[in-house]
Amino acid sequence: MSEAQQLLQTFSATLHPDPQVRGQAEAQLANLESTPGSIAMVLELIASPEVDGPTRQAASIFFKNSIRRHWAPSSDGQARVVICDQDKETIKNKLLQTIAFTPSNISAQLVTCLSSVIDTEYPERWPQFLPMLQEMLQNSEQHVVHAGLSSLREAVKVYHYGNPALLAGAGAKYHQFAEAFVREIMPNILRTYLGQVDQAIAGHTWISQRCTALCCHLLSDSIKHKATWAILKPHTEALVAQFIFPQLCIRPEDEALWTEDPVDFVNKKSDPLEDMRSPTSASITLLFDLVRDRKKVTFMPILNFLSTTLMRYQQSPPESRNPREKDGALCMMGCLADQMLLKTSPVRAQLEELVMVHIYPEFTSPVAYLRARACETMSKFDHLTFSNPQASSPSPHDSMDHPRMITEATLACLKDAELPVRAAAALSLQPLLQFEHVRPVIVQHLPDIMQEFLSLTNQIDVDAMSSVTDEFVEIFGDELAPYAVQICSQLVSGGICLGSSAVQ
């Protein structure tokens, strides 16, 4: 009987119903780990389609555990058997191929042991790894591509998260992997993603919200590297107009949530965990990265798209306007605010007129979510320097007290019938406190403002509300003194309600 046949019998015996037979087989396998050539032979058994499924799976579990235990010397200095170099070479040559051509329940076991091999072998002793992986990703067979992606994911785990204290010693190794990945693997992945995006834009395929967010993350990473940026660059204008912008517009399901549960709408919008999964947040990050990292190429085309969208809305008859597009345009405007406010910005001089023409009118929009968006977007321009209202100017927008107008409009939204509008108005009041000449306007409404702050704090779970309330108390402490008892009583009541909710 050949060694391969004996090995097959041993693994078959591990599935025997007789405990004594199973015990003898397991003892034989324990001795097998220290025998040169045996682990490589196990991989050949796993790869053989002639072996029955249960036996192959038993062998794959044994193989996985052996690789994890015996591929490298113990990190704590304890003596243990290490797989011989000849077996290692055989395994490295056949492992990826075996993953690609075995059933999923078996390949899943093999993929998990890849990290042990990559961590010690790549790149010095396994330079073929990335080229082999690249071939798999370019294969026309779907199961081979899937195996390649699974293997790539396992490789990324090795380099993605690590102990920062170890980076100094492993920097060269990590850098070499990163360079090879960006050069050999990333371009093909990016082209695949762009192909899917093009299909989605054309309406030929559907991409889930989660996949849309992940796609945005990869596109953001592609902006930074020269090799991938060269591929992405020709697509940027189409991406902004047809992929990013639609994600910035309020969706029908968002409107439905606003109507059915406005408290949940506000809470979800401010939840950082929701942000991690949100295609809107991922699209905002992608837009910001495009402008920040490739400003010379992207900034003006994006501004031109924004201007065209805003002007189209403004010049359309009210009955034919699309409020969702205006919502997306204001969201985009808020995303670009920091770049537009820079001293070197080509549009800095026109910003005051821009916000008064396109943001300010939406404070009184008949569409509730545009009123909320106006509050939110205006707050992003907190460092905008407004012109002197007493100075003469050919523009009518420069002869008015715009900070006062914005403050009064925000205070009106604080009394809105819609809770999300009130919440947005409350959060956007804080930046207006920098204009000392509008503080008397705020003082006139101070009791009502604080009452609304406390009411919102009891209704919604938004940490920023506490910061706004604290700043109001700090600035208007003397004016609020007569209401101190009432404020404290409501804070206590709110705390009791929160405690009761937590207990329930």
C-alpha cells in the first residue's frame, strides 16, 4: 500500500463511528505532523476530486491546523516541529490552485491558513504570490476569481491591522507589499469597480447601498496613488455627476422615515455607526478626497457642475423644480465649503452672494427637508467673512446685514412644525454666535431657544446638542440666570427619562 493510500485510510478512519478506531487514526495523524513530506501529501489528497467529500474536509481541517501550528518557529521560544522547506515550497506552489478548485466548505479551511504562510514567506520567500493572485483575478472562471478575492482578503488582513510598535521593524516589508499591491493588483480591481459603476449608471445592474459605500471607499483610496489615479482620472466628471451626486440627494426611503419616525431620522443621521455603512457618507468622503488630493484637476469641474445644478433649479418654474436635486446640491455645497473658503479659492469673493442666493431662500422653502438642509449647509460656512452692511456696494446682497437675516431665519426654523428642521436649526445656531451684533436678536428669544434646546435634548440622541447648550449658557449666563431653576428642573427630568429608558 502506498503512502498516499495509507494517508487516505487514516483520514477516513477519523470519521469511523468506533471511538477506538478514531483514536488510533488521530494518534497516527499527530505523528504525521513531524514527518517530512506528509503535509504536502495531505494537500495533494485535498486537491484530488476522486477522494470523497467528508474525507477531504477532514484532511483540510488537519492541514489548516498543522499550518498554523508548524509553519514557523514559536514566537515565545518554545521548541516545536517546523514544516520542512521542501514541503513549504510544494505547498506554496499548489495552495492557491487548490483553493480555486475545491468545494467551498474545503477551500474555506485552506484560505484561513494563508495568513500564516503570507506572514512569514511574503515577499522574500514567496515573490510569486502576487503574480499568481493577479492571474486568478484575471481568470474568466468565476470560481477562480472568487478564490483569488478570498485569498487577497486574507492577505490584506496580514497588513491591514497591526501593532504600531512593530511598524518600525516591519516598515520595509509592509512598504514592499503595498507597492506591489498598488502596481500589480489594484489597477485590475479598480477597473472592475469602474465597470460595475458604469453598468449601474446605465441602469444595467443594481448595486446595494452597502456595496455602493464600499465602492466609494475603494475609489477614495485610488485617488492617492499615481498608478490608480491615471485610471480613475478620465472618469471623475461622470462619477461626480452620475454616481456621487445621486447619493447626496435625499432618497424616498429617507423621506418615508422622516414622515413615519422623525426622531429616528435625526438619530440615524447623527449616528457614527450609520455613517460607516452609509453610501451618502462614503460619497461625501469620496467627493472631499477628490477635491483635496487632486484639486487642480477636479475642483473647477465640480464647481461648474454645482453651479449648473443650482442655476437650473433657480431658473425653473416652481412647479417643475426637483427639490431632491436642490437638496443634493446644497449637500455638495456644504461638502466643498472648507475648500471654497480658503484664501486661494477662486470663488471666495463670490461666496456671500452664493449663500444668499442659493441657501438663504430655502429657509422658507415649502419642502421641509430643504429647510433643514439650509440650516445645515449654512452652518458649514461659519468662517465666511460677510461684507460690512453699511458699506456701499453695487450688489444689493452686499448692502444688507446678512448675518442678522440668517440668524432670524434660523430662529424661525427653530419653531418649525417638523422636528428634523428644529434639530438642524438648533445645531446651526452655534456658528452664528461669533457675530456679536446679532447676539441681541438671540437674547430677545433666549427663553424660547433654551426651552427648545431642552425639549430636543429629551427627544433626540444627538451629542452635539449638549455642546450647543453649553456654549449658550457660557455666553448668556447672566441673561439665563432668571431661568436657571426651570432649566435645571428640566435637565433633571430629562436625565430621569433617559435613565428609565436605559433600564427598560
